[in-house]
Amino acid sequence: MASERPSGPSRSNSHVPSTPSGLRLSQTLSSSQLSKNGGAESSRPRPSDEGPPSHAGPSVVPSTTAPATEGTSLLHHERGYSASYDNGTFSPHAESLSTSYFKMPDSDAASTTGSETASLKGNWKKALAFRIKSKTMHNSRALAEQHGFKDSPIMYLSYYIPCLIWMRQYNWAWLKGDLTAAITIASMYLPMALSYADNLAHVPAINGLYAFAFNPFIYGILGSCPQMIVGPEAAGSLLVGSIVKSSIDAGHGEDDNPLLHAQIAGVAVGMAGATVFIMGLFRLGFLDSVLSRPFLRGFISAIGVVIFIDQLVPVLGLSKIASETSGVGHGSSVEKLEFIFSNFGSIHKLSAIIGVVSFVVIMVFREVKRRLQPRYPGVAYAPDRLFVVVISSLLAWRLRWDEQGVGVLGNVQAASSHPFAFHNPFQLSQMAHIREAMGTSFLIGMLGFFESSVAAKSLGAGEVIEGMQLSPNRELIALGTANLLGACFMAIPAFGGYGRSKVNKSTGGKSPMSSILLSIITVLCILFVLPWFYYIPKPVLSALIIVVAWSLIEEAPHDIAFFLKIRGWTELSLIAVILLVTVFFSLNLGIAIGIGISLLQVIRHSTRPRIQILGRIPGTERFENAEENPSALEFVEGCLIVKIPEPLTFANTGELKNRLRRLELYGTGNAHPALPRLRPHNSNRNVIFDIHGVTSMDGSGAQVLEEIVRSYRERGVRVFFSRAPAKSNITWTLLQRAGIVELVGGEHHFVRDVKDALRMTEAEDLGATGACAAAGNDVPEAR
């Protein structure tokens, strides 16, 4: 009889439910309905004045208030799923599966645009301004007018040049806090800048001050984080030093040519600044999340170890012996450790005492400030590092340490004749250095932007200045511009730092004026205070850097303990590889291997398709991933329900066919392909794709999907799509252009949810076998 169902596969198959799905048991249509539009109209609720429809099987005519059950006819009784649910797969709707799903409210956007265009004719200035404005600006203008506001060009200009916002709101009562913060930061970090330039970047010490003279000023004008202070960092300085060493090793310069070293540093910083600036122009601010946490932790820890070992040489007074020993200055960290141990009996005792005592004093001050600051916030103002530098300089001058073999900073002067000599870093004569610095400069820019992004997100946009909003793309523009200008004066790289910015905030800095004042103070120091730096002992500067290296290393145990706790062996392996390669070979090789492994992980993750086979929770209208708990779900007879939870691009569609083939054969993607077929052929008579997660699709994805659909249609398999994008979406346009809509049989094969698609599969099954007409004629006799 027409009401009888096919027997289906054997019960021994684990994919067949003990009782067939009620969604398919309860479907019966009349021949008149099938003749209209293939069953699409059958999902409409029947009017109350019509007679009860004919049913096959156990279905009964429900009342308008009765809930849908396994025996309820879903074709003639539409009811929204009112219970609360959190399945993340699909939400049943009360709407029918008519083509009204694609009907959108008429928009007056076209008429508005047309009227605006007409009004611009004859006025070329307005027409040009209209074309320059982005799509977002046009939408914002319409939104502002809708809410009774009037936008203006200065509003958009202020967004891209934030100083137009905070300068108009600046309260002169803030000046005291901004000035105090600028003086505090200068007293703490200007000696560090001298150390970074002289000991890490291998350029004249004054080039470290240039990073505080120009970069904070530019960032104060263009930056979107009011309380962030940019300045030189240990990692960037060390990378510049590696570029300088590589250029010398390649025969592009000599060890005793400070001007050439400064020019190479300018080229490296210029390349880093240009990279960051271009990233901002192309709105690549999202790249701050590309570098994984394990990569950064391994890299930063490796830098800390390298800096710590490098600075042991001047702290122990072995610099003169190291310069006379070939291979030590440009060797690996292991070679330097070997040199230190082999020459331990030759250490300069006074230099070692000065360096070790300075390190201990700074560490003690650091711990005391950390403990006292919660109760006494004013402790943050204490310039402990300046105190150590001043006291040691006075002692060096008074006791003539330089005559006793202790290295001092000496004359701090520019490598050129003028302290602010302009130098174009992109000259053709520097092409050899540009090629040498390109790869490392890119990493300098990426690491600097990442650290700046972390600091900016931690500090926020501030509560004092209204209208300033954090933007990664504007941060890229600001940091790139600042470093491009600094490169023109051969400064070392400068980016935002959380510790420095935290000091600025805690000492009263409220606006970018503190950055501008810091630049002014640094310029005054360059012009008038340089002679006072002569007697700063080099072991003290090295001790300052060792403190920074310690802070880089001390964060690693927490992350390592966390990954051990969650058994993240992949992350731990990446950290170990970067650290060991950097220490035993070189910093550049460690960077290259770390980036290579990280990129392989990203590619592997992005190219793996994540499609799922869905099963129905018995007694409900909810569908979940059948691979997680197949025994608790039932599979709809003759249907393969596949969920695609991600956009389809060239990256993840390469293996889509193979993954889908496994679902057809085995009902899971975890089965080995050597197994024989587990799902019978008739289990795949209908394929339903839930494409709610396909928020975007490129040409390669559309081509692969078209090939999949065409293959199904050639085998006689019916294809349906649920929760497709709206007609206004570019994904729907691609589906039409690729011919997928036509292949599946038209727009009525695109329905609201899986429930509607199941009704259509039943309708087309009955229509194909002629069971619908038989059911309409034989129901009275069957009763």
C-alpha cells in the first residue's frame, strides 16, 4: 500500500535508528498539491474551514494548540519551537518553506543614492568629495541623519588624526600630571635607551635617545591610545644588532665604523616602519593575532637568554679580551658561555663588583616597589634606575674608575657632525643593507606592533578623553609613521611597551601630551646634558639590560606550567625548539624555524574541512553533530544531512570532497578509508547541506561546491540547502553565478531549516513513486 514504508537497512547498521524519524513518517501529500510546484506549497498551514487532510500511517489531525510529536503531520501543522534551546545547529521556524524566505524588505537606498547623484551634477567639488568617501562613511551619514545628527568632514578627519580630538578637550589641569609622568619616564628609561643602543644594537648611544626624541611625539599626534608611551625595547634593539653584525660579517662594513652602523640601523628601522605603515594602509590590523602565544613566549624567552648571556661579558669586564678573540663577538650564545668559562680567571674584579651590585640593588628596589605600591602608590614615582646610574657615575668620576680599567660610556655624540643630521634610509647606495635587513625588519615591525597592541588593549582608550577609540589599523599607521621619521635620524626601533605605559598612567599621565613632553625633554637632554653621560659605567648599563632580560625570562615558567597542565605538547615543543635553536645557533635561525613551524600549523588548521554529519535527537526537532554521540541520535532514512560550519575558500575546500566521501561511506570522518562501505547506497538518496556557517565564499570554494552538487545530480541524488544566505549577500550571488541554484532544481530547494528540507525530501520521494496519488485515493479504504 501507499502508506507502507520501505523496510530500509538492517538493524545491525549502527546508523539506523530503532524507530524511523517522525519527520518522515508523517509526510503525505495530495496529487493536486504535488502538481503545483513540486511540494513547495505543501508546507502552508491549512485554513481552519478546510476538511481534515488524508493521512497515511499513524498520523492524526492535530488541534491548533497541540504540540508537534513524532506522529504529528508537520506538513499540515506549522508550529514554532517555543522551548529554550542551545544546540547551535538550527532553529525551527513557524514559517513555511515557500520562496518568501528570500523576500527582503524594499530598501530606499537606491532611490536615495540616485537623488544624491543627481544633486551632485554640475558641482565637481561635491562630486569628488562624494567619490572619495568610503562606503562606511556613506552608511554612517545615512545613520546620523536617521537619528537627527549631521556629520561633517572634521568628524572623519578627527578619527584618523586623533590629536584633533584630545587637543580640543585638553584641560590645563592635566598638565601637572602629564609633566610629572614625562619626567619620571625620562629619568627611568633614558639610561635604558643608552644601554639598548650601545650594548644591543651596536650603534652610538645617542641613537637610542633619538627613539625617544621623535617617536613619542609622532605617536602623540596619530596614536589612538592616550596613555601609551612608545620607546625602544630590548627585542627590537637586539634584532637591529643582529642585522648590523650580519652586514659586517657579509663584508659590507667594518667593526670600528659607528656611522655605518648607525646607517644600517636606520635602514632596518626604516624597513620596519614602512612594513608597519603599509600594513595599516591595507587594514591588516588583524595580524596582531597571527603570531601564536607559544611562538611569542619561546621567542621572547630566547631573546631574554641571549641578552643575559651577551651582557655577562661587559659586566665581568671581559669586553677587551672578547674583542681580541675571533668569533666571540658574533658567535652564538653557547660560544659566548664557553668563552666566559674559559676566561673566568681573567675577569676584571672591580667591573664585576660594580655590575653585580648594580643588578642586585635594582632587583631589590624592583621587589620593594612591587610590594609597597598597592598601599603607597607614590612609590611608582621613585626613579630607582636613575638613582643607580647617578650614584655610580658620581663614584666613577670621583674614584677615577676609568683609570682602573672600568669601561665608561665616554663621549656621547652623533656619528655624523650634527646631532640631528637627516639621512634618507632608502637611498640606492643602501640597497645591499636593505636586502640584508628585509626579513628581520619585517619581524621587528610585527613584534613591535604585537607588543604595542597588547599594551593598548590593556590600557584601553581611557576614560578622560571622549571620542578616542582604539583601532589596530590606526595604530599601524601611527607606529609606522613614527619609525619612518626616526629612521631618517638613524634611531633604533621604538614601539609601545606595557611597563613604560603603566608607569605613565600611574604617575599622572592622562593624555598624549605626556608623550609630547617626553620628546621635548629628550631633545633638551641631547642638546645640553650629553657631557654628563661621560662617566656612566658600562657594567651599570649592562646590569640595567640584564634586569630587562630577567623580566623577559621570568614570565616563561607560568606559561610552561599552564601548557604542562593541559598537556599542550605541541605548544611546549614549539617553545623548546625556538629556545634551543636560538641559544645553540643564532637568533635569525631560531626566528626562521619558529615562523616556519607556526605557519605550517596555521596552514594545517585552515585547510582542514570541518563539515559534520547531523543526527536527530529522538522526540525533538533538534539536530546535532552525530560524530560526538551517535548512539543517542537517530539518522533520517534516505537522507545525509551535512553541516558546513565555516566559510568556503581555496584553503579549506581542497579536502572537502574526500571528507564528504567519508561521510557518505561511513557516516563519520574518523573512519579509516581501508574499511568497506558501512552506509548503504539508499541512505544517500537525498543530501541536505546546512550552510548557515558559510558566511563567505570565494571562487575556488564555489567551483568545488558546484562540482560536488553536479556529481550528486548525475548520480540521481537530490540536493537541498538549508539556512542559505539572503539574496543581498554576495554568497548567494556566487551560488547563482556558479549554477548551483539551477543544478539543485531552483530556489525552492533552498529552505529555512533542516526540518523544511526533510518535508521536501518526503514530498519528492512520494511524487517520484506515485505514492501521493495512491494515498489520496486509498485512504478511505485503508480506514
